[in-house]
Amino acid sequence: MPAALPLTDHISQSSTKKRTNRVIRCQFGDGYEQARVDGINNRIDTWELMFEALNSTERATLTAFLDGIGGWDYFTWTPIGESSSKKFKVTDGFTETPLSGSLYTITFTAKQFF
């Protein structure tokens, strides 16, 4: 059973989603181009997730989760504004920024996969 993303109530409203569409293109010498969708799962969402103002316990929970799945395993999460859970992988690790006192911000990129 895949792990669910913890601390989803701490996801910042500054998090952003980028949707890309996989397309196969063929361009001819006279400038004419043909394009078509690439497979049935051709829309891929990539989220830049930001968890702000995490205390030491929340920070430890999230970093242990991210270290546990690394770049090889995946997690499930219901993205902001959506009604169904999707599968995501973390790309390029995560960034941790200390704030004032013992608060932290953690950011990472989560890319949908099928």
C-alpha cells in the first residue's frame, strides 16, 4: 500500500501546479506539422509543494517521509481543489529553509505518474 502524503493541512496556498500534455509531433521539410496525443495518460500534473511554518516535530515527520520514499517510491495525495487521489513521485529531493525560532519551510516538486 503506498504511503499517503502527511501534514496536508500544512500545504501553503503558495504551492503551484503545472499541467503538461504529452504530444507526438512530426514536422516536415515544407513547414507542415502533424501532432497527436501521446497515450491515454497524456496530461501530467507537477506540483511545487510548500509546507510553511512547520515546528520541529512536523519537520521531522515530513523529512522522514520524504527520505523514506526518496526518488524511487511514490505517494498518494488528493491535490488541492480535486476530489480524487493521484500518485506522485518526488523529483530532485527537497529544500528545507529555517525560519525565525524553531520553524521551518520545506519545499519539493511532486510529479504525477501512472
